Amino acid sequence: MALSILAGLVLAQAPAATVDVAFTELAAGRNEAAIVRIEGNPDLAENDHARLINLGVAHAREGRTEEARAMFRMAVRARDSVQLETATGAWVDSRDLARTALAMLDRGAFQPGPVFAAR
């Protein structure tokens, strides 16, 4: 139960509803499509918090843990933070969300299993 709650916290939706961070693809478990969509979105800055976290999630799910770790660490080390909406509808500080994702990565929580997402 606790793992599913934490997993639901990881995918993020940017505060501005018009910014596409591949929520739909990630929620459907389409990780490669999410990576392509996020990386191809010219409206997302390289250091956008939702971009970093969702890219990290997609890479982690695909078994690319070092790429995922790099994304999550960039979000943790960002100069500023933002509030991101999670799957549960909670608003969470982006650094806290990235720290949660790193801990999950270390526990192997991104291995194949149920799909969780956030809006």
C-alpha cells in the first residue's frame, strides 16, 4: 500500500495545464513514447522540474537507472523548486518529489508492475 502511494506521487503534471510533460503516455505505461514526447517538446526547458522527473520515471521504468538517477538528481539540486500536482491530486515540492523518486529507484520500485501517474 505504501509503495503504491509513493509510486503515485512520482509522475508530475506541470502547474500550467498547457505544458505537455507526457502525462498521458506515462500513465499508460508508454515510456518510450513519453521520452520522445518530452524531449521533443520545445516548450519545456532542459531544467524544467516536471520534465526532469517524468523523464527520470520513464528511464527508470525502461531499466536505464543511471539516466533516471541523473534526471532526479538535477531536480533535487535545482536552484529553485516548484509545486507539482501528483496522481493523488496533492501538490508536492519538486525537490521532495525528486528525492522520493531517487529513494524509489534505489529500492527498485520502478520495476515492471502497476502503472501510476499524476496530473
